[in-house]
Amino acid sequence: MARHEFGAGIADYVVSPADGLWRVAGGAVVTFWDASDAGTQYTDLQDASGTPMTSVRADDYGQLPRFLGPDNVTGMWADAGGTSRAWVEAYNLEPGESSAPALLDWLSIKSFGAKGDGIADDAPAIQAAITAASAAGGATLYIPAGRYALGAALNWASNVNAIGAGDRVSILQATNQNLDLITGTDVSGVTLQGLQLSGPGRGFGSGVRFTRYAAPTASITLRDVLIQSMGGDGVFCHELSSSLLHRVRVRNCGGVGFHLQAPQDTVLGGASTSLIGCSAEGNVVAGFWLDTMAYTNLTACAAQGSPAGFRLDSCTAVSLTGCGAEQCTTGLTVYGGKGNSAAGFVTEGSDGTSVWLTNAATGTLLSGVTEVLPVTGSTACVRADAGTTATVVGLTAVKPNVFTGLVTRLDPGDGSLVVPGKTIVPSGGSAARLGTAALGAGGTVTVNTTAIAATSVVVLTIQTPGGTVGSPYVNARVAGTSFTVKSTSTSDTSTVGWRILDPS
């Protein structure tokens, strides 16, 4: 009976419970089993000199020494103390021998010939790994540290994942400026994690481009991915649903950072997707562009240095929470759609309009929107075009607002509630709608407030009687400037309370 050699390369395959990456922790004790869960432990192991042992200890770098497995065992499940086991096979298999389990688990792209030297075209090798994983019904590809030059797009498949060693070290480098880097049609059940997707800095290719032909692009997860220097979009997904983009950074691409587009020929389109902690920096067209998406949220996302920071086109119930746009011409554009919202949204350094509602966008809710240091040439904080309806709560504006749509505004800084056509709750300051004034010589006093209109109703009461009390009344109005109160008694020195109401 023959013993087969194992070890040395096992660090690429064994799981340690840290961010879901497969590796052996320094000094970890690794045991070997006949099943992926439970089963019987192999204890008949030998070190390279033939000394019996029951387990193997990793060195400080997580590498294992070569060792001999049990007689006639060509593959084992390795356990490094993580939440699951990984399949490893012997190095010295004879031609025709196979140790592969019925279902593939983790595959290293280097096992398919990928070099990762930044010179050789690794597209054929990685495509072969994708094909093998797909043929097995799904698997996870491990992409070790290296720069993998790609002369062709990688055509992805459903239920095939890719995990790298980190977005600074596991780099997929596109060399054809007019091809996408990762592409797929009708894909679902895909996770890409710990990778960098880098382009040639020009052309038309996108970093990730998943399109729909007959089925939605569903259950897609991008996590801890850096996408940069693509000629087209960083991420383009067609009818994305039930998906998650988490800590994805797109920078310096020639199109849109995150472009999520739902088709017009479906009832629902893309929906139920979350973008968390994502950033778009220096992209030529826009940072985040959602087209006809529904029931989707963006949390703690940031756009910087693009003409459009965030753009929602014909979306339904898309929410932004704790997001911001810096150095963008327009921080947030809501173009049509219904029920969209932004809470705690901050724009800084806008050189156009901080928030723009247009094309009959209805039911938009802006809560806690803050404008910071707009540039001199910027035109408006919030612009609501005719045909739009919105509610604005707790707005902090530097530039004027332009409301030609129907905007209900609560607490714009002076304590008022403004609804289209009238103000209900009095406000203070230069546009005061409530106050007191003491009658002076001749029983008259002029109250300065820009809130007064030619049709305003002014309610007067005597707060504190004084002199010979008469009956106060409004004697004159100067619309947008002031009104004068006069008493029927010229010796009346009472303090008069006043309140301005607008007729409906």
C-alpha cells in the first residue's frame, strides 16, 4: 500500500475564521478527516522522515511541511479550527488517479495554470477554472496574491464565487481597453470578494457587467472589491435583485461608478438590493446611477468628483441614508419616480444644485439634508421643478431654494411649517409671522416683516394694556416689507400681539 504526499501548499485551501478567506493561521494545528462534516479523523499520518503523527502544525506563516497521508488515501478534508473544512489532495498522484469529492468546494486558479506575474495572459486559465466550477454545479475560486493579466473578458457563470487575498494584492488586470473585465448574462448566486479589478484607463470596458436576457441578475454579492481605471462603468448590473454591494470602491472610471439599470419590459425590474459603505471617486459620468430600481437602499455611501453624485431615474422607494456627495455639480438628482427619500444627506462643494427634483418626481422625502460650502457659481440648494411633490424636513441651506413644485417644508430654521400656498405655524426672524409691538405716538406702530402680503390676514390682540386703551387694527400694508397697526385711541400705549395668516 502506498502513502501519498500532502502539505506545503495547503495554506491556499484551509479555512481560518477571519473574513471567510481560506488559509491556515500561523501555528494552527490541522487535522484530517474522511468527510466535510463530522466523519472519522485520519490519525495514521507520518512526517517526511516516517515518524508517526496524528496532526500537522503550521509554521509562523501558515505553511505546512510535507507529510505522508494514510495508506492509499489520495485526498482528505482538512480542518484548521475554522467553521468548515476544505478538500486537499495528494501531490504525487499517478496518472488516472483522482481524489476529487463529488462536489467541488474550493479551487485555486493556479491549479489551472494561472501565473499572476502581470505578464502572461491568465484569461484562458481563469476561464477554465470558471468552466470547471460551473460544470460541477458551483464552487469557489481562490485567487492568490498576484497580478493576473487578462487579454479577454472573463465570462462568469452562476453559483461560481471568487475570493481573493485582498483588494490590494489579488489583482485582475484588463489589458484590452474595449472589453469588459468580468461579464455574464442571466447569472445568479455569485460572490466576488477581496479583489481588485483594474483597467487600462481608457476605452469602453466595464469592471463588472452582468446583463439580463431571460432571467434576473439575482443574489449577487460584491464585498471588499476595488474597481479602478476602467474605460466604461465600474459596476453595471441589469435587473439586479436580492443582492448586496458591501465596501465596494470604484474610482477613476470613464463611465458611471455604480450603474444599476432595470429593463423597461418587466413589471418590477431590479429590486431589493443594498449598497453599504460603497464609494465612487472621480468617475466621468456619475457616481451612483439607479435606473428604474425599486425597494433599494444606499447606506453610508459617498460620491466625489463627478458631474452627478447620485441619480435616481424613475425609481420607486429607493432610500439614501447617511450618504454624501463632494465636489459634484449636482449632489442628488431625483428624475421622476415615486416614494424616494434621502435622510442625513450632505453635499459639500457643489458647483450647481445640491439636490434637484424634476420630471414629475412624486412623494420625495428629504430629511436632514445639509449643504456645506457650495462654490460661488452654484445656483440652488434644493430645486423642485414644476410637477414635483416633496416634503423637506430639517433643511440646512446655504444657497437659495427654488420651489416651483409643491413642497411641504418643516422647520427650515425659523420654526415654521410651510405647505404649498400658506404658512401654518408662525416663524421668527426677518420673515416673522408672530410677535408683539408697543403702540407709540398717536397710538401707532410699524412692524417690519417680509412675511406680510397684500392678502395676508393679521390677527391682533392686546397683550398688555397701556394709556387709554382703544381697539387696534391694521392701518396699512407694504407687501414683503411691513404693516402698520393703529389704535382707535391716539393715547393708546398698549403692547399688541400680532399673527399673520395666509388665506387658503
